[in-house]
Amino acid sequence: MNPARGPRIAIVGAGLGGLTCARVLQRHGRSVTVFEREASADARPQGGTLDLHADTGQAALRAAGLLDRFQALSRPEGEEWRVLDFADAALLAHQGPSGAGGRPEIDRGQLRGLLLDSLTEGTVRWGRAVTAVTPLADGTCRMLFGDDTAADFDLVVGADGAWSRVRPALSDAAPRYTGVTFVETGFDHCDTRHPDLARLVGNGSMLVKGAGRSLVAQRNSNGRIRAYIALRAPQDWHVAAGVDLGDQRAVRTHLLRMLDGWDESLRSIVRNSDSTFINRSLFVLPVPHTWEHVPGVTLLGDAAHLMPPAGLGANLAMLDGSDLAHALVAESSVDDAVRAYESAMLPRSIEAATGSAQGLDRLVPATTA
């Protein structure tokens, strides 16, 4: 490390956690580079809506100096939840927005854009795929790129998600299938083109549970609703069913068959969707997932604690990024900072992953009993 310019810090992955870490570091005058394998910020859709919690995601945005801008973009009304009966679509439970300081919703793409716009120009190196990292004897870390070049850093932060290329430097753990798959579809301009669905879903989210399958529909911005048919099934369910995932008519027909006995207003979500069906198998890391400290490298977000989508993953990733950045500013050495960060992050991630697994079981029960 050159004391005159501070430690050389590399973040692998331009997701919410990595970008939060970079933003907080820059806010404290620290240099950082983010390496992202995708070619640009708009290379692919960023997914659906997120609820940001006051003590995690919102706390991270406050540390990043972006809370006011987040609040201007967020949708507090999106906190609303409706639970319906599968047989007749009757309202079983309803929860409205919790008010100031609650868990307002924001589209993932909007949140990522907010973070990207806050960074110094050139912070993110697009189209730079990292293939592996190797800790070195002097406590630094060598990063290998897809073009066969390499670079050394005082710290490499793996913020590169479920299938992290950084994780093997610390852990041999691999994600495993949860037994649940989400099949995603969507609707555009719902208030004008799909008013019945818009009324059914309301301002936030709608949940319907059956035996081994559930239906979730969520409001996004700009009149879009995303819907997810959650199936408790083998990862290759479509093979056993003789369904080609590329054949949209066959997927639709099979899903409708799985919802036999459900109210027609709910089946119409499968029957009339605008978007194609996207198969998303859910994976998790073992719980607990820990590692022996290795100088020069650490993990945050899904790379460290991949868990079911129960409203915690993005929040924890952002808190991880903020906490790591603050430790790097406060501690006297990079190694002390990483040790302090890991000593706080690992225990809380175990607790959160345990709770998320229980939440997935409640979301997609094996039976209706």
C-alpha cells in the first residue's frame, strides 16, 4: 500500500451492495474501483421492486448521503399487502402502509441508478469480467480477468452475487437449490390495460397460497405489475412435465393446470400476462456460512450470505457495503477493518438467513394445513 494514496480497493460487482460500499468510501475521500462483467448499466433488466428497511437499507443510504433522493423516488404506498383465498379470491388479510420511516418500495433499477449516478465518473469499469482472485503472501490479493490480464490490490471485495468468482478464495461452499422455483411474468400499463388485476393487487403486493404453490403479484413503478408463480418442485420440474421452457404456450398451459381449482380471477394472471415466463430456481448458501479470515479479500451481499428472497437480501447487502466502507475509514489498517467488518456481518447474516428460510416455508407451504 502506498500511504500517500491510501489502500488499493477493488470491488467485484456493480450491484447494490458493491455500489453502496463504493459510494460511502468516496464520500470519505477514499479511492475505489468497481469491476463489472456486464457491458453497461442497462445491459439487462434489474428485476422487480424492493422494500428498504429503516435499520438496514435506509441506514446504508443515509450513510451514503442519498436518503433524501431515495425518499423522492420511493413508493410508501407500496408497503400494502393483501392475502387472498385461492378458491374464491376473498380477502383474508390486509396490511396498509406503516407510515413515516417504514419500508417504502422502490424499483431495483431505480435504486441502482441512484447509486451509480452518485459515483465519481469512471468508478465502474464495465465489461471487466473477473475470473478468479488469489490471496498473496504479503496480504494483498491478485485479481485475474477474463482477458488473461491481472492486477494486484490491497483489498478485493467480492460483491458478485450468488455465483461469486471471489468466494472460492475464502470458502468452498456452493449454492444449493431450495426446492422452490419462481416462474415470473408481468403486465404493463395495468391501470388502463388490466384494471381488474390492478384492483386485485392494490398499491403494493398480493399473496395467494395453495399446497406446494403460491402466487405473488407486486406493483412496480410506471403501472407495471410483476407476478411470480412459486412452485415447490424439483429444479427440473419442466423436464418431468414434458414442458419446453422456450415454448410459452406450453408453460402457460402447464401452469394453468397447476392452478386447477383456483379462482378464475387468479388464473387469469397466468392466462393473460403480457410478458414471457421466466424460470427462476431459488438457491441459497449453507447456514451458517462462515470462513477463516484471509488477508486481502472479503465478501458482501449474496456472495457472502445468499438467502431466499424474503425482503432481506438487498437490505443486508447495502448494510454490508456501508459497514465495510466505514470500517476501512475508521480502522488503522485494511486487515483490521476487514476483521471488524466480518465479526459483525457474519453473525447477523446467519440470523437473517435462518429467518429467510423460515419465511420461504411460509410463503410456499408444502400443504395448506
